[in-house]
Amino acid sequence: MAAFVLLAVAGATAAAQEAAAPAGGGEGTEIKVTAKKYEFDPSVITVKKGDHVKLIITALDRDHGFKLEAFNINQKLKKGDPATIEFTADKAGTFPFQCSDFCGMGHRRMKGKLVVQEQ
């Protein structure tokens, strides 16, 4: 029984990864992200260079912010109101992002990274 559950979870994870990162260059990539004290989920977002990226970020517990300095993004996230952030991943590398709206004692830990892979 445990093996079946493990296989089902692994299959669902693989399907989710395929949906989040379509093959081919320059395609649209839509990724749903949640923000809550003190984490983004997922905390690592992987896309391909040239992808048009559409992040739909929902703050679950309070207002937060999303700052991705490498792409000049700093978006306020209102609690419960999904924010859509769109940009083209036009450079490869690993780029940090973080909460840009003070959200409490763990605010400085609330961060993640965008990984843009070469085609």
C-alpha cells in the first residue's frame, strides 16, 4: 500500500513539473505560488531561457511582497488576492527573490530562487 501511495505522489509530482515547464523555447510558463509566513511555495522556480513566465502569487495569511531584482520586479501581494507577474526569462542563471513587505520576525528568511536554464 505504501509503495502505491509513493508511486502516486511521484507521478503527480512529475506531472506537475511537466505542466510548469513546457518544452521548447519562448513558450509561456504559468506557475502558481503561495506566500505565507515565512516562505514561498515553491521556493525554487525553474524555467527555460526565453520563456514568457507568468507567476500567479497568492498571499495566504497577510500582505507580503515579491521582489525579483534581476528582472526589476517588486510587487505588493495583498492577502487573498492573486497577483499576476509576467516577464520574459531573457538571461540564464540563478536569481534570488524575497518578500519585500515586512511580515514579522522571520521576514528575512522569506526567500527563494528563480533558476533560468539554457535551452
